[in-house]
Amino acid sequence: MITTLASSFLPVSDPAAAAAWYAERFGLTVAEVHEHAAVLDDRDGRRLALLGPASGIAAEPGLPWAAVSFRAPDVRAFREECRDAGVPCSDVRGDAATCLFVTVEDPDGGTVLVVDR
């Protein structure tokens, strides 16, 4: 049986504000925003659910490890866009033969991984 990713979940402090940031930074479409959560879709229909404190999620916002990753065809250009927008980000790491990646910090201080493949 072949499966595909249906959705990912991230704890956030403010679902509406986080939805706006993730939509702008990663080109996602905001599908729903509620007090307890926001749901965003990528162009292939995969979902990212941003769960606020009212959702009852036990995890605190600002995860220091990447619970979600995004693919960017040009990681270096993505990093420059983030840097120019004032988004804290790492240097580009990895190697072209295996994978290039960068981490960015979301508004709650959480780590988001961006890879080239």
C-alpha cells in the first residue's frame, strides 16, 4: 500500500497570526482560521494544522527541532528572501550531492526546515 502525507500539526501561540506568516513565507493557502487552530493547504492538497492553546495540545509553541519541513527548489534564494524579510535563519548547509537545507525561525521561535529535495 502506498500512502501520502495527509497533514502535519504544529503548536503555535496565535493561530491567526501564525497562519498569515506561514501563508506568506511558504506560499500556503489559508483554508480555515479559528480561535483554537488554523488550517493551511499546499498546492498538492497537503495540510498544515496550526494548533493554538485553546486546542488543548500539550506541546508548547516554539519547538527547537523541525517538526515540519518544506521543499524549495532554490534553498539559497529562499534563505536570502527570509534574511531580507528579517526572518532569523541559518546558513545554507549540506551538500549539492545529498541535500541542501536551511532552518528558519517562525514567529514563536520554532524551527522550520527547508530542503531542496
